[in-house]
Amino acid sequence: MLPDNSQARKMAERSLTDGKPEVRASAAAALGAMQSKASIAKLRAATDDKDPSVALAAAHALIQLNDNSGYEVYYDILTGKRKPKGLLASQAEILNDRKKRAELGINEALGYVPFAGIGWEAYKAIHKNDSSPVRATAAKVLTKDLDPDTTKALADALGDNSWAVRAAALQALATRGDPSALDDVELYMSDDKDAVKYTAAAAVLRLSAIRESGTSTKQHKRNKRRASPKRKSDG
């Protein structure tokens, strides 16, 4: 709540190294909310935190600061380079604490990491140790990451075992407005899950209209030129 306040920024930055992960995550979230661009380097370092909830909070803050490096964490979760099991455990701890639930509310407890917007379904999935809500939300976050590698990762996610991930990837591809994904999207109009099938149909209508008009395609190419550079190779 104290943007442009150097003392508040320094206090939050110091808290990025606190012994408790919930404090480090809160510090990262605060720096993002404060629009503290001076903290970008420290937030980038925090995306390598051993606690995945801290890494995600730092990534979310970087995206708030218009730093595309924040998308890397979500990309790694979607593609399986980062396993979300530790994240699920940290969320379960919050959700199993009645006092914390009363203070935060279920949705806010889920958003604290943050992967807000999945509510009760995420709560149930966490207790089943199901990582699909985390991967589905990663797909949604990557909607605005126009790196070409992200387009491929989202197309690959269409084949995920979880219908929630497939639906999220379809929505992301449609919203990105890149008609090159049309052939992949069309395949899922016959998915056995209605939510996936109808999302695919809507995505096909949107991407087909974009391809026919050609206007948004030019805009997408301009956006890609401004997007983050290609991902680092695994080597």
C-alpha cells in the first residue's frame, strides 16, 4: 500500500530472504503490487526459491511489472520442467488451517500463491494431490506471453490428460489470436468432454475469423517482435 516509498521497498526486499516461505511469498507479492521496478533483479532471483509458492509469487510480481521473465515459471510448470507437488503441499497447509481460511477465505488462500480464479475445484483437487489446476492456471497466465515457444507449449498441452488443462490451453490459444494454431485447435472439437469440445468450437470460430480478416495476424506479428526472446535450451 506504499508505492514509491523507498523504505517500504527495502523492507519488502529484505523479507525476500526471510526464513519462512509465507513471508517471502508475501514480500514478492507486495513488491509487485507496489510496482517496484527497482526490485526486478531481486524478484528474478526469487523465482529460483526452493519453495514453489515463493517462486510463483515472484513470477506473478514480475508479470505485474511488465517483465516477461516472470512467464518462465509458468512455462516450466505447463511443460513439466517444474513439478507443482511442493506447491500443492504448501497450499494444503494453508487450507487445512481453519484460522487462516477464516482470515483469507478459500479463494484468497488459493490466490495467495497466486493462482487465483480456480476456487472450489482447486480446493478439491489439492486434497486429491491433483496438479491439474496449477497447470491449467499456468496455461491461462501464458495467454499474454507471445513467445513462439509458448504457442507450441500451449498446443502440446491440448493433449494433456486433464480436461481442465486442455480447456485452458484452448482458451489461451484463442485469446492470443494466432491463427497458426487453428489446425491443432480443430482436432479437439470432438473431445469427449463437453467443456473442451465447446471451447474448441469457439476457438475455431475466433481463429478462423482472424485468419480470414488478416488484420489481427499483422498485429500478432508486431506483438511477437516485442515479446520476450526464445526460451533457453535445456542444454
